Amino acid sequence: MAVVGAIFRFAVSVSTSGFSIHTVGDILLIAGIVLFLASIFVLALGSSRRTRIREDIQQTPTGQSRVEERDDRGVG
């Protein structure tokens, strides 16, 4: 989106009536930059949260015993 906006803003030299192609380019350029920064922010937050589950089933004299260990990292 930002690339298309930059092309409309800086590389296109068309004269139109009713709307400005350069204004459309500015809007697309700004929206593309904002979306890029928001996606970087979401990826940075999402990658720090990890959950590890370890499940162990053991035989006991009374039957089976199930032990589950949960390790939440980055949450909270």
C-alpha cells in the first residue's frame, strides 16, 4: 500500500479534475506506513508469549497417574 502511494505521489504526473492523484498517493502512503508499524508492533508482542506443556503418564500400583506441567512464559 505504501509503495503504491509513493508511486502515485512522486512518479505520476497526471492532471485530473475532481480529485488529486497526489492526495490519493499521500493517503495510501500514510496508511501503508501506519499498517506496517502496527504489524511490527503486533508481531513483537505475539512472539514473546510461549506456553510449554509437559505431560507424563506413570504406572502406579492403583493404575495410571497423569502429571501435566505447564510453563507460561511472557504472559502476565
